[in-house]
Amino acid sequence: MCNLYRMDDRDWVNKWAQDVESLVNLMPAYQINPDQWAPVIRNTSEGNKQLANCRWGLPSPIYMQRKAAEARAEKHRKKGLPVDMDELLRMEPDGGTTNIRNLTLPHWNRWFGIKHRCLVPVTTFAEPDPASKEEGGKTPNAWFSASPDKPLMFFAGLWVSQWRSVRKVKDGLTTDDLYAFLTTEPNGVVRPVHEKAMPVLLQTREETEIWMRAPWEEAKHLVRPLRNDCLVITSREPYGSTIVSKTGEPLPEPMVL
């Protein structure tokens, strides 16, 4: 699963988003981990496109929250504490689902419409590569891009507005704009590193327009592995497989559904 990517194109907005309403001031480069904020080009209910920062990780299915809340309730019962299941469920932390793989899951249906589509700019994305690990060393990340000069491409994403949830216990309830992107079967370049999936990538203006404007029955045909000749490994870097926050603290393991 893709849970680390970079956006290093300093001029991408001028080239790809001239007609987009901007709600943010952008930094020149990014490295994005789950639950961090990052720029997306998103559709709105009014039919406009906006450049905005959203938080990585869409709401997880309710059955995941309920399972965790029931486990917490059982611990309370063993301690003789009162149990309010509605309150436990409301306050159960959800770090978000970063990669949307199972499109048949009913949970995602509500967000397939045009107003919830977004483009997530990316120049390289990483997958841990155990086969390249040296004895006694950390697992390196294999970094994938469209070509060695790392041109801009986009993840096919979905976003939701003003979702109220507990992302981290210490923060309590927060209200956030959230996003995630779709994954599909890996192509021949990604499969030797990560055999389960690869991100859904859009590399042409025609593809981005279809994703942002077409009905779901047409747009879903973009959910396919990229051709092998459209992706290369640009580097392997020994960052290790532990995902950390900006403060250096380990983040919860993200979910893929």
C-alpha cells in the first residue's frame, strides 16, 4: 500500500491549475505521510474546482469503529465501569483509510459522485522493498515515478468535507476535510516490490478531465494498473518502513479497504 509520497514540482499549479480557485498558499516541496495535510484539486458541490489542503485518510467503515468500540466496552465492563456504546462509538479514534482498494464495499458508494472527486499531485511514491534490504540494515523504500526526471502525475482521489471525528485521542473531536486515493492491481514494475496493489495514477490531461467530470460508470475505467513503460524506480532510500509524523513520533498503522 502506498503510504508515503512526494510532490516536488515547484510550478505545477501554473501548469495544471490555472483555472482553479485557490484556498491555500503552497510550499515548493512536500513529503506526505498518512494523517498529514496536503494539497488536492477538488470538485465542489457548486461544480467548481478548488485547490485546497486536506487531511490524508478518509473515514473508515463504521464496522471497523464498532468493532474497536465494542472491545473498549468489554474492558470497561470487566472493570465494573458503566458503558455508553453510543458515546464510545462517537469518540472511538479513527486514523483514516489512506488507500481505497475494494470498490465494492458499500461504505465508499456515497463518495463516487463527481462532487467528491479530487486529484492528488505527486511526483514520486514509495513502497518498502524488503528484497533490497542489506543484512542488519533497515528496509529501504523503492521510489516510483513516471520517468527519471520525475514529472508531475496525479493519484485518482476522493474527498469529503467537514467530517467530524476523533483522529487522535489527545486532540478529541475535530472537523476536517479529508481525502484518500484509489489503488488497483500492481503492474510489472511495482509487483516485485509490492505484490498487492499500486495507486491509480493519471498522467494526461484527458485522464484528469475524465476523472473530475465523467459519470462514475465512465470514470471507474481509469481504475487500472499503469502500463509498465509508464513507471520506473528512480531510487531506493534506506528510510526504513516505520511511518513517522513531522514530530518524529510513529503514526498508527493506516488502513487499506
